Amino acid sequence: MSKHLKKIFLVSICICLSSALFAAKSPVALIIAQGGLGDASWNDTAHTGFKSGLNTTGLKGKAIESNDVVAQGEELMRRAADSGFGLIISLEYSHGESMEKLAPSYNDSKFVILNQVRKGNNVVSILFSEHEGSYLAGALAAQVTTDTSISGINSDAVIGVIGGFKSPGIDKFLAGYAEGAKAINPNIKVLMAYSNSFGDPAKGEQMAQAMFEQGADIVYQVAGGTGIGIIEAAKKAGKYAIGVDTDQDGMAPGHVLTSMMKRVDVAVNDVIKQHSDGSLRGGKTLNYGLVENGVALSEMKHTRNKIPSKYIQRVEKMKRDIISGKIKVWDVTQQGYPSYMN
């Protein structure tokens, strides 16, 4: 190799290394989904991981909120990329399509979308096995719901679940919950409804109360901030809610049977660390399930003493069977809808 070519080669390496170093040290944006911060659920859990990741790496970052995060999705992501954010994480499901179209125009930034897979050399997709954790929640609920020795429980084999919006991402929870319940009792009735909102606690309370009046004594909330009202309804009625995304057991101690924790904080923290050390690769899908501690039931510190230990032991066995592959939980995002949801 001639001296001239060697010089060009070394300069090219230096430029590449400098670009990689700049990208790794560039700031991080977290776009907050519907419901906003303060939802005690999805957004707050992710924000906890965001702050932890920034603290660990020393990177700068900003959480971005919008009064109309759905309609302004492309604008928010474009503005973040134009402002020099090297990692842009969106918590809003509806941003997937816009991100896929926008990302190729900003090769110096990496984009992260959750709960779906999107194409792009600088797009990272994150999936959770919510169906696995929800299966365990449904199995626990089905055992508890007819045990009248437990305060607030009637003899009816009826439980409920309220999702934010009808979509594969939300229905992944609902189907898993119903499947777990039916694994315990094939004849159990699972009431399903959608609030069409992630930020309306009053509506959540009203809907949960309607389910309690139909014989349910346990209602699983998969509705973000709307779910705060579902938990409040359980407290007022002397019934039970099941929390979601984070450990919501303490929101109404003794009236949140358990919470299906979706560890978005772990995932967000992980991608920020990978961004910082330069190991984050676009075009990849990262999976967080029971094995990765990406989903889990809460420790039930306010209700464990109310529940016969044999119920919890059965759930633990089901967890081991899912991890080993003995139980394969239905995933609507991959397999379509089961007959009981049509």
C-alpha cells in the first residue's frame, strides 16, 4: 500500500472512530406515550429506567411529552433527531410506522420502538412476552375467584380485564390472561372491555364497577392511567384489581391481588447502556420474557397472606413450565386471535 493510500486509510479510520464515539456520547430522548408521566404505569416505569440509564452512563437526556403525541409523532421524532439526539426511544405504539419511514433520513441517530417490530438499519425493536406474565395473572385470578374464604370473593367463576385500546399489543395481555384462567377452569367467564383511553381514571372506575356488578371480583387493568380508576373501584367495592407494567400493589393495599410487571425500565436502561458503550445495533429485535425477567408477577406483599399457598405454588409451577417450554402461551401478535376472543 502506498504512503498516500495509507494516509487516506488512517484518516478514514479516525473519522469512523470519531463518529462512533460521538454517537455513543450523544444525548438520549424518551418520547412519552399517551397517558403522560404520572400514570403510575407504562410511562412512569420507562422513565425510571431512563433516569437510571442516564445516571449510570453519565449521558444527557430529555423526556418529551406532547398534548397530542399520536398526531405529532413524526414531528416529535424529527425534531429530536434534528436537535442531535443520538438515541430516540418512543414509548408510543402508534409511532412505529412513522419511525420506520423517518429513520433512513437520520443515519446518525438510532431509533427504538417498543411492542412491535419495525424495519431499518438504525431501528431497534423491543418486544415483551406480556402474554406469559398475563397467563400467570389469569391462572392466579381463576383460582382465587371462587374461593369464598377470601374476603371480597364470591362463588361466581367470573373475572374481568379492561384494555386501553383494541390492538394486537393490548390483546396480547388479554389473550394470555384468559388462557391462563382457562387452564385452571375451562368454564370460567372472562369479561373483556376497552376504555379507548390511557388517561381517564373516572372511566376506568366506572367500567370496573360495571364488571363487579356482573359477578367479577377481580379485574385486570391494561389501560395505563385509566387503570388508576380500576384500582380505585376495587378498593371502594371491597374487590380486587390486578395491576400492570409496574408494581401497583401499594396503590390500594390489600385490594390489588398482584401486578403483572412489564419491565420496560429494564429494557430502556439496557438500550441506553448499549448506546453509551457503542454496542447497540440497529436492525435488531430485543426480547424480554420470563427468562430475561422482562415480565413477572409482583411479590404480593399486601395480599400473599390472604391467598392459600397452594395457589401461588401452582402459578410458580406454571412459570417453570413456560420457561422450560412445556407450556406455550398463545401470542396474538404471532398467531392471530384465539377463538374465545373472536
